[in-house]
Amino acid sequence: MHLCYTLHLVGVLTIFLGLTMALPLLFGIYYHDESVTPILKSMIATVGSGLLLYFLFRGSREKIMSHREGMGVVAIGWTAAGFFGALPYYWGGVFSTFSDSFFESISGFTTTGASVLTNIETVSRGFLFWRSLTHWLGGMGIIVLSLAILPFLGIGGLQLYKAEVPGPVPDKLKPRIRDTALVLWKVYVLFSAAETLLLMLGGMDLFDALCHAFGTMATGGFSTHTLSIGSYQSPYVDTVIIVFMLFAGINFSLHYRFLKGESLSFWRNSEFRFFIGAVTIFFL
């Protein structure tokens, strides 16, 4: 594995991650809460570190990425995401130790949904939005998102795609990996927006609707309330989240093919049939 080239690519991913911190920063500014300064510091540190890696190892750029380098970028990239994702929590005093902050960050990016928080309502909204955003980015993968950008830098992404996307044979919906990554993210964003709108129709404000949509589409479960969706006591909210959780558990390439007019794409897929069968059995 070419370590310098791998670190160069990790720099690109780290820059992307740092830029996403602008979203919770905007929520912190809007709500005038104490998360603004810690998130801004974290954003500067993350983008700065990414730029350092990118330019420091720029001379190692290659046109073709090997399978080993693809695996290396995924392993180091997600570890770096967990580290930098923990900075807002730690610098903002959400957790007293970095280990707790790192745990919360990794739980978000891996969509595990486990949390060290005991009283979520006391946490500033900027931090809560970042917490939900790590879920959402991890759900489809910030690495898959970056595949849409890497070709503009003269970097091939096929090996990175194979290393990041689970399954023995990742679906390639378009001739170019960049286009495949864009397709997957478009479907992901479409479902996220639709769920956000439906939750708002059920009485949630935009902030809560976005956070719960992020947690649902990532199939992780982070909430803005200690009692999660149980705090709403709403069958409508429960139903919307259950339906979209099912959608999120289905291969997104099948959603895309269905939206393109291949109405039988679901039933032709053995994975989908097994998934629906298992869910049906557990519901009965």
C-alpha cells in the first residue's frame, strides 16, 4: 500500500467532513446557543488538518488506486472521521472525557445508535444536529459522497467504492463510479427530504424533523429527546418513521431502478424478498 497516497486521499475526506460542520454551526447561530464557538473551532481544525494532509502528500498522487489503498482509505478515513467528529463534543463540554466524545462520534458515523448521553434535552441544539448529521453521513457514507468529487481531482474511485460499499458484489448503476455515487446520494437525499416534510406535517419543527429523518435513514436511531419518538405520543410519527426505516433498510440501487420505471426490480431481488419475509414474520 502506498501510505503517502492513502494519506493524501484521507486529507480530501477530512476536508469534506470539516465543511459539513457548517450545517450545525448555522443551527447554533440561529438558536444562539453555546455550540457556536466549539463547532467553529472544530471546523477550522478539521479542514486545516485535511488541507495539511492533502498538500503535504500531494506529490504522491497517482491515477489508479489499488485495492489495498482503497481499503486503507476506508479504514484510516473512518477513524479520522471519528476523531474529528468528537471535537465539537469535547471542546463544547458535552462530555468530560475525550473517550466519551469519541464513542458518541463513532456511534454516529457507524450508525450504531448507542449513546453516552443521559439527558439529551440539556444539550445545545448545534451539538444535537451534529450528532444526527454524523448518523446521516455514516448511513450512506461520506466516502461514497466523496467519490462524486474524486474524479475531478484525477483520482479513480472504483477500488474505494468496492472497499466502502458492503456486500460481495456492489451494484454499479452507471458506467462511471462518480455517477453511481451521485445516484445513490440523490435517492438518499430524496427520501430524507420526504420524511422531513411528512414529520413536519405531523407537528415536528424543522430541527426535530431533520434530526429524526437523519436517524431514520441511517437506521441508527439518534433522537433529540431522551424518550426518543416516544416523547411525541403520536401514532402518525411512529408510522412515518417505521415506513422510512423499512425503506432505508432496502438496497438503494433497487429504489433507483424502481424510480426509473423498473417496477419489478424489488421482487426480482432475492435479498429484498428475504428482508420483507423476515420483517413480516417478526411483525406477526
